[in-house]
Amino acid sequence: MIEQQQNNPLHGLNLETMLTELVDYYDWKILYAALRLECFNSNPNMAACLKFLKKTEWARDRVESFYLYRFKRMPKGNSAQFELKPRERGFADGIVPRKPEELTVELIAEMRTKATADYEEMKQNKGGRSSYGSDKPRAQDSYAQNRSPSNKKPAPSQDPKNPWGK
């Protein structure tokens, strides 16, 4: 019995075909702006890029992810899907690729700037929380953390012999 293949646009697609489709649609400059792979910038040609991508797994994964989510515009998966390599990811039956996303160098620069700003804001928001290895004081227990200041109940005793504070 033949097993049903995963619904993945990368299944059966070789690297040369994928790169040819990307270059034909976007151009070397847009691919470099989006992916930041030097093989797309300095003297770009198909043979050199293929050689680099075949030898460099992380770069090939980046190109395959770009192909899936920008060129074929497949829906983003859950965190378990992102643990897998792009060729191993599957999509629900009936989901078909859409038209490629229109990209320009300027649009990519705007998206990168927004992503950087969002990241910095996220870091600032998390800055108030203490983490392992931090020298900030930590609350002693969850009761003390969740207790509102207006609550008149006494805090639990710190005496290990009398944990109820009586």
C-alpha cells in the first residue's frame, strides 16, 4: 500500500528548481535583502549558490523556509512544526499554495525595522522580570507574589516549624 505523502510544497522539489523559481520571480537583490546570504550578493550565479546551499544546511533551511512562507505563502505552523526542518513539515490536506508575496528591497527593510522594534519592545517589557542568574531579589513564595497590597491577611510565617503563621 502506498502511503499518502505529506502535504508539503517542498516534497519532490529539488534545490535547483526551487532556486530557479525564486530567482525568476524575485531577483538576486531581493533574495539577498530578505535572506542575507552572501551567495546572493557577491557575484551571484546559479552554480555557486547551489554549491553553497548544498554544503550549508542552515542556509538551505533558511531558503526552504522562505520558499514555503513567502513564495508559496503556506500557513504558519505551531511550535512543534517549527522544530522540524522545512522539508519534514506537513500541512493539512486541502491547503494549497497561494500567489507569491510581492516584495521589494524597501519593503523588506521596513519589515526588518519593524521586527527589530518589536523585539526591542518585547525585551523592555520582559526587563522587569527576574531570571535565573539575575542578582535581582526574588519573592519567597507564590502566595507573597499573588497577594494584593489591600489584602489584610497576614503573610505566611517564615518559621519552618510553623508554616501557617499561627
